[in-house]
Amino acid sequence: MTKNNTKLPNGSKAPAFLQMMQWIVNPLSMMSECAKRYGDIFTLCLGEKYAPVVFVSNPIALQEILTGDSTKQFSAPGEQNGIFEPLVGKYSLMTLSGVQHQRQRQLLTPPFHGERMRSYTQVISDITEEVMGELQIGKSFSVRDITQGITLRTIIKAVFGLYDDKRAKTLEGFLNAMVNNSSSLGGVIMLYFPVLQKDWGAWSLWGKHLRRTEQIDQLIYQEIESRRQEQADLSRTDILSLLMSARDEAGESMTDQELRDELLTLLIAGQETTATALAWALYWIHKLPVVQEKLLQEIDSLGQDIDATAINKLPYLNAVCCETLRIYPVGMLTFPRVVETPVNLCGYDLEPGTILYGNIYLTHHREDLYPEPHMFKPERFLARQFSPYEFLPFGGGVRRCIGAAFAMFEMKVALVKILSECSLALTDNRDVKAGRRGLVTAPASPIKMVVTGKRISSTTSSVDKEASNFSINKL
Ligand code: HEM
């Protein structure tokens, strides 16, 4: 790396307000244009009060940042994630810093890994069957709605365990509305411009958000209260029970506000992202017949049982999921990291206080790592192993996504269930591109599909296309 002693890397010269608007409306093309013009590192004015922030898509620099984000060199302060606060509160894993953040991570990581995670195989499979069962053969549906149904019901079950159906359904409805509200263009503008976060009444955008949040809070607090009333049930493994039994060094348990913020974080972060990834996977699989055929062959090799270990071992399924998260990563960027002591990155001397973002989208579109980066090619993940700084859909370092393993697992189980039981088709062959949805990315236009029949054996030609007018759960 050569040194040029500039304080901040080059970047857009457009007025800061215009940069912000372009970032809100069209972030992916903005980043691609900047990468063409400025390379692996550039500056945009998108921070609080249009402060400059530096985007990095060089794997060596990313390794330096993400392996050093809990050292004296860099930090990952929760205050920098203030944009999430109106959604998840100030005691969320996303907004906490330092020791408190570390402690909450230690508590929340195990339920989404290992045996605990694998115990969700049947739950995910049953919920997928239930959601797919609501579809009618021959009637088109929005893929995102279906995948959101799967991931939302799954995370509600993981968070609350055995959960009263009526309450779960009400919560599902409110959460869906909250996420959809904050994902609209108006909702995003409000998140980026806190000055607009004013309650102008029940019909205003922010007013709706506040009222919806109140309804969700009420349900969560009721659930916490009714758990308190119950006798401690040691057999419960859901996350609420786990959090309620946790004690800090002083023997104190979490307050209701802390519990609420953490639960809401998981309910929101745990469904939106995976729902989008699953929707993209279904799109690519049905867009590209070769991919579909190879995947069906591999899934058929499983036989009747949906077994967690066997599913996790399927190489092509894994490659399809990785390529899905590479080509349109749901999280465009890592959370911000801050320079703590002077550092040279990609030839630039950066001062303490400089805000850095790992640019996941641009790293995943580097020609040197991923030739023909705009083509969907799962084979890349079979041909070589990428480092955690070349392929990083879940970020890295001290804030690496705690749901990474769970999200991959959920995608795989749901895909195996859907593909092995029903035959789907896209309603048209047009290309769908990615665009902003809230603070993440998603298909820019709805992906529509139709159930064409049930699958009765290994190949697509054996799909029973005669079967009609019945729902999938009757298969
Ligand atoms: C395909 C699905 C998902 C994607 C692409 C994704 C992506 C990400 C990314 C990029 C980050 C920031 C990491 C960083 O700054 O280094 C993150 C953080 C986080 N994710 Fe995910 N995520 C997904 C699913 C999930 C699930 C299923 C859960 C919960 C069960 C979850 C919970 C979280 C939490 C709590 C954080 C904050 C971690 C912290 O601040 O310490 N995510 N995720």
C-alpha cells in the first residue's frame, strides 16, 4: 500500500444533502459509481449532520479493521448505531457498547448455534409447511410475503418458546406492520432525519410507528409479566426464559426495558433479513433451470428424512445460499467502526474519530475475487474457499451477526422443505434487481410466483401437474 498522507480518502463532491438523498434512494448504484471512480476506499457525507464516513471494500483493510475492532486501534461503539434506536431501543445488542455489549453477546449467542439451533429443524420445517399450505395452486403470490411469514413465525417461536397462538398471531401482525412501515421510503427518510420523528397524530407516519411500537411493547411486557407469575420452569429453552434467568456480576437480573429491547432486536433482526435472503434464493433457483435441476438432484439424495446434519452437509445447497448472499447481500454494510489510534488504510492516514464502514456489497462484487460478479454462479463456492474478509454477508469482528449460523440453517431447511414438496414457477421471466428496503436491501420489485403442483419424486418432470385446487398441506 502506498502512502499519500491525505486525511480522508477521496469521495463524492456533490453537496452533502444530495449525497444523503442518493444514498437513501439508490445506494447500490451510488456505491458502484464511487468504486469505479475512487477504488477500494472512499468518503461520503452520510453521517450524523452529514459527517464524512469512509467506505472500505479492500479485504486486507477489512481484515485489519474487523480483527482490530475491540483493540486500541478500532472500536465498534453502539452509539454509532443510533439510527436503530427508534426501532430497538437503547438497551439492544446493536446499541450497547463495551462490557455491556460483550455480556449480552455471551448470553444471546448460544441459542443460535450448535445443538440448540439444530433443535429448530422440525419447527422450521413445520412452519414452512403451514405457510406454504396457505397457498392455492395456480394462484400467484408474493414470495417476500411467504418468506416473511416463515421467518417471523420461526423467530417468535425461538424467542418465546411455547407461545399462545392468539398472542403470537397478534404480535406477528404488529411486527409485520412495523417492519413494512419503517421499510417504506417515508419510513427510511424519518430514520435518517431524526428531526422528522414527530408525532403528528395517528395517521402520520411517525405517529403510526409510535402507536404500533406501543402495541408491540404491551404484548412483550404482558408476556414477561405472565412468565414472572409462572413457577420457574427449568425445562424451558426459549430466549425469554434464558434472559429472565440471567444475572450480572452484582447478581442483578435484566430490567423489563432491557428485556424488551433485546427481544425486539431479535424479533426484527431475526426475520427481515432472512426473509429477504430466502426470497432471493427462491428467485434464483427458479430463474435458472440448471441451478434448480442440480439442487433438486442433491435434495432428492436426502431421502424422506429432513435431518439437520444431512442438510448442513449438502454442498450445492450451501453454495446456492452463499451465492444468494454474495450477489445481493441483505446488509450492504457492516455497522460502523471508529478509528481509535492513527492508522494507515489503503494508503490513507486516518485520524482517531474517523468512522469506517466495511462495504459488504462492493467487496462481494470485486472482479478479482468474483469474475462476472453480476452473474449468479453457485459453483464459485465449490471451486474455492473465500476468506471471512472476502465473503462477509454477516459482517465480522465484535459485532458479527449473532444469527449467522441460524439464518443459513433456516434458509437451508426451508428450501429443502419447499423444493421437495411443491413445484413453483416465476410468473414472468423479467430480471429483478436489488434496491433499498428500510435499512437493508431487498428485491426492488415484487417477485411473484405460482404453485404449479406437488412434487412426487426426484425430477421436475415427475411433478404432478394435474393436481389442482388443493393446498400444499394436504399433500
Ligand atoms: C440472512 C440473514 C442475515 C443477514 C444477512 C444479517 C446480517 C448482519 C450484519 C451485516 C450485521 C452487522 C455485523 C457487523 O457490523 O460486523 C448483523 C448484526 C446483527 N444481526 Fe444479523 N443478519 C441476518 C440474520 C440475523 C438473525 C436470524 C438474527 C437473530 C436471530 C440476527 C441478529 C443480529 C444482531 C442482534 C446483530 C447485532 C450484533 C451486535 O451488534 O453485536 N441477524 N447482521
